[in-house]
Amino acid sequence: MDKFLEQLPIVFGALNIGFLQTLKLFFVTLIGAFPLGLVIAFGSMSRFKPISYIAKVIVWIIRGTPLMIQLLILYYFPGLVFHQAIWGGGENGRFTAAAISFIINYSCYFSEIYRGGIQSVPKGQEEAGLVLGMTRSQIFRHVTLLQMIKNILPPISNEILTLVKDTSLARIIALQEIIWAGQSFMKGSHGISGAIWPLFFTALYYLIWNGIMTVLLGKLEKKLEYFR
Amino acid sequence: MSILEVQHIRKSFGNTEVLKDISFSLEEGQVLSIIGSSGSGKTTLLRCLNFLEKPNGGVIKVKGGVLYDSADPATQLESQIREKRLHFGLVFQSFNLFPQYTALGNVMLAPTLHAKERPDYKQNKAQITAQIEAQARDLLTEIGLEDRMDSYPHQLSGGQCQRVAIARALALKPDILCFDEPTSALDPELTGEVLKVIKGLAQVHTTMIIVTHEMAFARDVASQVIFMDGGTICEQGPPEQVFGNPRNERTKQFLSRYNEDR
């Protein structure tokens, strides 16, 4: 027991550092994927056929294959095939590769949610705006956007909760996120080895973070209840 | 000179010809009622006037100026359509209010966005906004919604929603205000309050085109009546003539239902 209490601060210190990396990947993915998803959504709804075709094929490939494969390919392909170490060897390189994979992957999922959200706003809203002499971009910003956000909030919330847990996939390219940090105590780190219990605590981090996200997203949903 | 001249408008969707050679004109301050069964092309005609549909043929003139000519591509430039639309206002059957704005916000939105394009907007922002708000409040008061200005559409009855929609259209001071079956989504009681507002507008000589199934109202409020059937105008004239003494067989048939009901 004494030993456990001695090890606890060491383990939490390492897990905290790992979790910071997890959160960094989480936020960078959201910041990148929210706007990129909108671009892909507009692409797939484009009246110019080649663009909508390309967007749809990209979405099909990205949604149709595991994120883990996308991560592995993006990270190792340039080095192994072209002998170009574009990511460098360090943690920063791994993070960049992971962030790009995650942003591409999540923006494809978001794009489909956006598309559904845009199409769920009645056509009459756009027509009312047009008749009032508004431009299409004014209509989107001042009329359609908020209605769309309200409509897509539940499925987007779902994706956000999934993303929290999906960040652990970056472990496969040895990104030093929280799973990596927890696992390191099995092999030996900071003078602790053969310890499985730190891994249980990593689960607690995810659980608490997702709890916070659930509450925040619920609040946002409530906030948009003032209109129907 | 007529405020509106519509000449030989044709519109097809695929192989279906919805409007076949529609021509009529409207004088300033007059009210035109368009009646006819569902699918006769009434709504499509209004949508063509508001540039929500592009006619395949014909000419639309407002105050003598050509707004649209199917033979002249220069009148069909996408960049000018926005401005041309402002000659017309349109009140929809399903209101189409913006749900995230209050009644006041719905009326103010488009005038505010238009004002932002004025070169002096940044300098006189407060003054311009106050002016737009005052005008919106006046309009809502006129239609009897002074105590519902801060309500959201879902908190209003259908009749109140439609009245807000009328105020929203009026806020842009269109030359011609169009109504597409404005009471078809309302129960008889709520229909009354909307019709009263439209009658009030007719009394102050607002130029209007009203597509409606309310025959008594159409007869009452109109200075001209058009009966449409199968994409053509079957009969056209003052209400006493079209309702009292229809000449066209199809008109007689259509109106016999209404006369029986009375």
C-alpha cells in the first residue's frame, strides 16, 4: 500500500502529460474538421458534377476504411515508399500526422451530418430570403446556419464523444497520448514496471472528460431551444 | 400606364406545360384576385413574378421598364435579379417566417441587411438601425401585433404569423405585393384576421395580386379577377362580371360550387 501511494503521484503526473496530448489532438481535430467538413458538404452538394463526384468519392473512401489504417498509411507511407521523412522522427511529427488524419476523417463524417442539416431546413426559408432580396450567402449566414446548427447538434455531439475516445487510436503511431502514458508503466517507466493499474486510470480520464462534454453539449442544446 | 404588364408568359417543368401564354396587366393601386382550381398554374405565375421560377417565354414589365424578357439575355443576369425581385413582395401560404427571430426581428432582418450595403451605413449605423426598427414597430402595430413584437414564430398563432409575414414583405415597400393562398393553412377564425389586414391594405391602395380560394373575399377585395384553368386564363374582368355573369363554361362550372355554398 505504501508503495502504491508512493507511485500514485508519479503515475498521475505521467497520465496528465499524456492527457494533455490527447486533449490537444481532440481540439485540433475539432478546429480543423468543423470548417473542412462544411467545405466537403458544399462540395458534395455542388451543382458542378465533377466536384460533387470527387467529394462523394473522398467521403466514401474515408468513411469506408478504418481510421487506424488511414493513420498508419499517412504516417509511414512517405517514409517507407518515397524515403522522405516528412514527419520527422519526433513527437511533433507524430502529432502533425495524427492531427491531419483525424481532421480528414472527422471532416468527412461532419460533412454528411452538415449535408443532412442543410437539407433539413425547409426550402421555404431560402425562398423567403430570396424574395426579400437577400443574397444566398446572407441567407446562409442569417437564416439557414443557426437552424442547421440546431438540427445537427445531437449527431455532432455523438461524433464529439466518439472523437474523445478515438484519439487513443493515435497510440498506433506511438503518439504519446494518455494510453501510451498508461501503458508505459507495464513495460517500465519512471522506475515502475509491470503495473496494469495505471491503465485503469486512463479510462477514468476519458469518462470524466466525456461527462464534461455531455453536460456542455446539453447546455448548448438547451440554449437553442428558444426557437423551433 | 400600367404598373405591371405580363405578356405571353410560358413556363414548363420537363414536358409539363404549367403556364401557357399568360398575359394581363395591373394598374397602380388595384387589387387583382387570381382564382382557379389547384394545379391551374396560379402559384407558378406568382413564383415567376418573384423570380423564384424562370419563365420559358414572355415579358414582364414594371412601370414600363422591362424586368424580364425571355428573348433578351441581358434581362436575365443573375446579378440583377436580386434588385428586380424588390419590385415584388411575396407572402407564402406556409408563412416561412424565420424561426430564430422574433416578430420584430423578422420584419427588420432584410431592411437591415440592405442598409448595410449603403455607403453611409458605418457612419450612421445607430440612426439607420433606429429608423428601421421604428418602421418595423409601426408596421406591426398597424396589423395589430404591438404586444407580440418580441414573440418568436412558434409562440404565435397561424394568423399572427401570417400577419408578421405581411409586415415583413411591406417593410421593403414593394411596388406589387403578391399573396399565395395566404389563408389556406389557417382555420376559418384565423382566416378572418388575415383577410382583414389585406382588406386594410386594399383600402390604402396597395397594389396587390392575391391567389386565393376564398371566393367571397376575392370578389370583395378585387378590382380585377382572373380565373385560371390548365395554365391559361379562361376569364378576366371586374369581379361583378366574373362572379356575377361568367361567360366561360369552365368558369361557370368552377363557380357553381361556390354559388351553391352560399
